[in-house]
Amino acid sequence: MDGVPRVPEQWRREESAALRFSVLGPVRAWRDEEPLPAGSPQQRALLAALLLREGRTATASELIDALWGDEPPSQALAAVRTYASRLRKALGPEVLVSESGGYAIRSLGEGALDLARAQELAAEAEKARGSGDLCRAREVLRDALGLWDGEVLASVPGPYAETQRARLEEWRLQLLESRLDMDLEQACHAEAVSELTALTAAHPLRERLRELLMLALYRSGRQAEALAVYADTRRLLADELGVDPRAGLKELQQRILQADPGLAEPSAPAAEPAAAPVRPAQLPATVTDFTGRTSFVQELSDVLASASSDAGRVMAVSALAGIGGVGKTTLAVHVAHQARAAFPDGQLYVDLQGAGSRAAEPETVLGAFLRALGTADSAIPDSLEERSALYRSVLDGRRVLVLLDNARDAAQVRPLLPGMEGCAALVTSRVRMVDLAGAHLVDLDVMSPEEALQLFTKIVGQERVASEREAALDVVAACGFLPLAIRIAASRLAARRTWTVSVLAAKLADERRRLDELQAGDLAVKATFELGYGQLEPAQARAFRLLGLADGPDISVAAAAAVLDLPVEDTEDLLESLVDTSLLESAAPGRYRYHDLVRLYARACAERDEQPPSEREAAMSRLLDFYLATAAGVYAIERPGDRTVEHIEPTQYPGLSFTDHRTALDWLYAEADCLLATVRQSVSLSTLRRAVDLLLAAKDLAESGANSHQFGTTTAAVRDAGEAAGDARVEARARTTLAQVHSTAGRFAEAEKEAERAMLLAADADDPWTNCNAPSERGIVAAYQSRHSAAEVYLQQTLAAFQADGNRAGEASALCNLSRVHLAMNQVASAVELAEAGTEIYRHMGLTLRLANGSYALGLALAQADRADEAQERLSHALTIFRDSRQRLWEGMTLFRLAEVDLMARRPAQAAANAEMALTVLRGIGGEWRRGNVLTVLGRALTAIGQTGRAQVCWQEAARIYEELGSPEIAEVRGLLAPAQAA
């Protein structure tokens, strides 16, 4: 027809399948991965017009209108033909075809046009949403939105392109609103605030975005800001369009004012595939041979039924009390399993370790519960009160059963109670909780002789017991009818086919094994465990005794190998054999733990049987060495070239080795509780110096958020021990470390006090590490407190000390800190020079994490030197490294600094987004002072994008923080608030 030879259909599909086109950005074409020339702007306009017709023919006159509208040039038709000819040469005659006096693009392969792919993904997302799979819908919509690459049809002229640009941008915003709506349905409100803040700045008249922002703020606990968004919107619409907000926005405002419970939770919350499960099933396995306790089972089941009934009472609580080993946990777990169907939203379980010396802290337990219920780490607050309140909010409207095992007292339990209708709690404890308001109290006594014999028979077997019934009764009587003692005795007999019941009864009759402890309160448990302990092989018994000395909640195979001074393989074999005897539990692959009562018994055995006594101290010394050597290795990987590891005490026992920093950090955070517990146990004179050095090597835990409080209290304990022992070096190092903990949390007065005392001790300590780091902490605190001259003096002292020590990384750190002081003193040129000098040292040493510190300091200096683009580049580089190294504090602070640079560069929407992300990252760490700083910058950004009401709320919160802290920044914020208050 047009003189172009035809090719076979299959060839045409294969040839065209290699072509790809984009219109959701610049108009471009590729064959395979090779870009094709798209020509002049008018030629690209022609290509776009044909692509957007999706294979339909466009006449020459339609193409002329598309390119030039009502005023085409005189040679428009010839120009169209020329453009078409050039495109045909680039694309192939089988792709751009001529027919009926016009042109069309045909024979494109699947997915060849980005717009077509976006349409397919949008349809797939809508289908997934309709079927209730919000996770899939959000993922697919993200893929669709990711196809946009800047402005649609960028730089393409003509009225047709302008119309299509507007249409496709509107469609993109609709997809984005749909995705954000699903974000809120899945409780991702805190994360959505940052994005919505930027979007409302870019599209100030788009009411749906404002509505989503109000809802996200409200669900993030920021009611005043949510209402301020409405006020800003109403004012903007009146000024720009002379209209009121639409009905949906007004209704949302009223619901927020009334604290409508329906707004508090998403309508259909669901967890992300990789998130923690929102329907936890944490109950331990029930025993298959559960025996007796019929009346107790019925009584507790009735209480649970009252919570799960339609007219549910507010939080049914039952508290079981009795001596150790009486079967409280077994009974509670059995009843909980029977009631599972009545609590379809999940069952939570925790061993509160109340019988041991280190009972679980409620805030730690709440953190674990919130994660199990699907709460992101970034959304978990720091304080006990806030965690408890969030816990109750998360449980609102759910039916969840909580089993709190081994509680110490009512004070430990109260923050962990659900407090919601439809939920219930079972509590076990050795004490009777008469002060637990509203609890149904159950006192659990030993078994009756009949029940005890039934339990014994179920484990041993009917045949063996029937022939020796009297001997069996002697056994359960010797066990004091205590279920745990009966179970251990029966299990031993069941595992030994050559024994008779009479043999076991005879053993129990021996007072050297049983004595009177079986009938003397808690000592009955110790005597019961003596049965199992007495049958252990010597190596097993030694392992059982020594491993019980460690205070951590559990222990890894590698740490256990250090305690026992054995190869890892032999240690694991021993631990598994102890699991078989029920004297040890397998907490997780490669980790083991004692029941708290068994741990107490193991320690008693160590005190009695481990001879000479120095063996106990040697075992704990090896454990301390293991943690110190391993933590020092982690420190060295994270901070190569830092001489801190050369100033710590030498170790006799080796630690683990790591090849990459991610694995090293995984170990550090996994072992945090055990490591800090070992430090607390190591405050005797012989191990005190290694204990404080372990804190130096594990300093990353101080900034983690999850371990900050525990790290601080442990450091304070070491400080006190060092002072009591008269060891100036230990005290100085602990005080310097504690100063950093306080500074990180924004407690600058406390930080100054500790650092000042550390410097006074430095002379007596004769310690290069303290000489370098104590004045550094004082300088940093002075800088935060705007005492710039003092800060410069301290940091110059720090610089000299690091140089004298030959610590190049420390020298670079001091230079970067001095740079920030010079900035505060408006000495911008020298600030840039100092930061560049510090960064160059880091770069020369090949340091990664420290290079981020240098880039951060240099970014601040460049920003103040009005070199915003360079500053943003440096800070973005630092942000990437901080995130990869899990430095949450500095990740948040870098986002804050990026927000400041964005303001300087007149990018207020991006500034607001970065400030919002900083608030999210810094939740729970960094202290209130830093939060006030971020809120101040956020308010400035919001003002610049027209959200003045919300900005006022941010400044009011910042003013409250500064006023409570007595911070000088209060003057600046009052100045920001003054114009609005005057108006």
C-alpha cells in the first residue's frame, strides 16, 4: 500500500518487542538498552501524539493541530511528513506506519510503553484492594508511581502535549492519594506525615491531600496540628477561590474535635508482609499429660469467658499464686490454650523473671509486646508511661489474652495489663497479689495424693506403676506432691527402663538426697532439682553450675563456651544434653536459658560444689573477656584507626571475629542485654577495669534507643563502683561515657557535671583515653549550651591530646567539632577549613562511619557559607552512611540539618518533609531539646508553604520544651510566635 515491504508477523513482533518508549517524563525511545534519537521538540511532540493514541491512526490535520494548534506554520504538512520520515528510519517501517493519509504506531510488544504499564499496574492494584489485599495493592501502586520520571512529556511543545500533561499529572495524583489512603488504613500514619506535608505544599488547593494529612497527624497524636491544617486550608480556599472547604473536610474536623474513636484506628489495619505479626500466638506448648486441677481450670475458664462474652467486662484478670514448682505456669498455659478461640486477635506471653535478681523491666516487655502486635520500632516511645498508653490503644477493639508468668509483684504487672473490654490477663507469681485491683485471686496449693499419682502414672506408664502402687505413693509423697518435683522424678524413671518404682522410692528416701527441704517452702524446689542434678555426668554438672552464674536473660553457645573454657562444638553437645534433662531450655537456635528457679539452684550448686571457689570467678572472668574482646572487634570494624581499642584492658580469652560491619552490629545488638548484665556483674576489683572498657567498646548501644536507658544505668553503676574502689581511671572513663549518654539524651547539665569530674580525675588516672575524651565531651556540651569560647578551649585541648596520643581519627573528630564551634562564632571560612581538614584525615584513613561524621560537619559549614548544593551533597552522603551503620541519632540529626539547608535553598516543602522524617527517626532518642530544634525548623518550613496554623502548633510545642529545659532557644521561638499572638 505505502511501498514498504511487509515482513512476517512473528518477525514483526520479535523486532518490535525490543523497542521501549517513555512519555511519563521526557519522551524517549530505546532499542534493547540503546537510546534512539527522538529528534527536535516538534518531532518528539509528533512521537508523543502517536504513542498516546495507543495504536489508533492520527490524520495529518490532527497532528498539525496537536503540534501547533490554531496557528500552524505555512509548511506544517511538510514538516509533519519530515518528522514522520525521520522517526520511521529510527524505529523501523513496521513500527511507524502510514495509512489513510495519517500515521500510527503499531506492533509494540507488551510493556513497551511506560504509560500502558502504569495503567496495567493501576488496574492490578485496584483489583487487589477490592479483594482486601492492601499490602499487595500498595506494593503495585508504588511500582506504578515509580514509572513517572519528572514532568510528563517534558519540554514537548504544543496544545495536545499540554492537555495530556495535565491529564496524566491528575491521574498520578489520584494514584498517589489512593496509595496514601491505604498507608493510613495500614496504620502507617507517622511515616505518611512527611510525604503528605511535602505534597500539600506542592498542591495547596488539593483538599483530599489535606484531609489525609489531618488524619495522619491525628493518628500520630498531633491533634492540634491536624486542626491547624484545617484552619490553614479554610483560610487558603477563602483567599484564593472564595469558597469553603468541602463537606468531607469539615466533617473530619468535627470528628477530630470530638475525639471520635472511629478515627483512632484504621478501618482495616493489616501488617506489611515483613512486619511483626499482628496476631501473636506466643503461648508456650501445653503439656500433653496435664493432670487434675479440675476446679481451678473451671474457675479460671469462667473468668476468661466473662471477658470474651458479648457483654464483656472490662479486662478480666486472674492472678495465680503459690510456691515455686507448684504448677502455676502449667495450669495457666493449659487454661490459656483452652480459651484461645475466645481471643482471636492473639495471645501474648512473657516470663517476667520475678523470682530472680533481675526481674524483667515493664518498659522492655511492652516494647516486645508492641512489636508482636505489629507496631514499628520507630513508633515505639521511650518512656514506660507512653509505651503502656500505646499498648492499651493498640489493644482497643481487639480480643487478646495476655499471660504474665513469674511476676515479681503487682507494680511490675500493672503497666502490662490490657485494660480493654474483651481482653484478659492471666498472672502467675509466688506472691499473692492482694494489691492488684480487680484481680480474681487464686491460691494454688500442691496436688492431692490422687492427682499426684495420676501425673506420675501418665509419665511413667500404667504398667510399671500398677505393680508397685505403694512405692509410687511413696515417691509422690517424698516429692511433697509438688508437680515439678513429681515430673522430674517420673521423667528420670521413664528414661531408665532398668529401674523400678521401688528403686526411685528408695533414692528419695535417702535423706542425703531429699532431706527435709522437700517440705520447707521454696527449698522444696531446690531439693527437687537435686534429683536431676545428682544424676548428671561430671562435665554436665560443671556446665550446669557455671552457666547459672551469668545474669543475662539467656546465653549463646559462644558465650557459654567462654564460661566453660571448652570448644564450641563440645559446649553445644553439653547444653543439648542439659536440655534433655529439663534443667535447661532451648530459647532459640544457638541460645539457651534457665528457668529462674533452676538458675537459683544452679548457683547454689556452684557455691557448694565448685572447688576451689576461684573457679567461679575464673568462669565469669572468661565471659567478661569474651564480651570485651568481641565488642572491641566490632568497634574496630566500625571505627578502624581509632586508638580506643589500644587503650582497653588486655583479655586472656578470645572473642568472635567478623568480616563485615553488618554482621558485627547484629551481634552487638543481639547480645546487648547479656553484655550489659555481665558489666553489672563485673564491678569487683579484679574485673572493674575490663567492665568499664566493655562499655567503651559497646558505645553504639548508648545511641540505639532500645538500649540507651539500660546502658546509662549500667554506666552509672560502674562509675559508683570505681569511685568506691578509689580507681580514678575507672571512674574517669565511666564518667566520660556517662557524659556522652546524658549529652545524647539532651541532659546537658548532667553531662557537664560528669565530664567536669572526669577531667579532674584525669590527672590522677594517667589515662590517655580520658585525657582525650573528657575535654571532648565538655567541649561538645559547652557548644550545645552556646558557651562557644569555653567550647573552643576544651576542643583545642582535645585536639592536642589526640595528637599527642597519635590518634588520627580522634584528631579529625576534634577538628570537625571545632568547625561547628567556629560556625556558631560566625567564623565561617575557618569552619569550612577545619571540617575539610577533618574529613580529609578520615578519607585518607579509609574510614566509613567516621567519614560520615566529617561529611556532616562539612555540610553544616558549607551551608553557612551559602554553598547550599554542596552542603546538601555532603549531608546526603552522611545520611546514607549513618543509616547503613544503624546510627539512628545521627540519621535523625542529618535529616534535621538537610531540612535547614532546604530552607536556605528555598525548598520549603522538602524542608518540611525532611523535618518530619527527623521527628520520626528521633522518637525515643536524642532528648526533648533536639526535638524542640526540629519542631522549630518544621514550623519555619510550614510557614513558607502556607500552613501557618500548623506552624504555630509546632512552635508552641517547641516553646514548651525549651521553657521546661530552661534553654536559651526559647527567645527565638517566642519571637516566631509573637507576630501571630499580636495579630
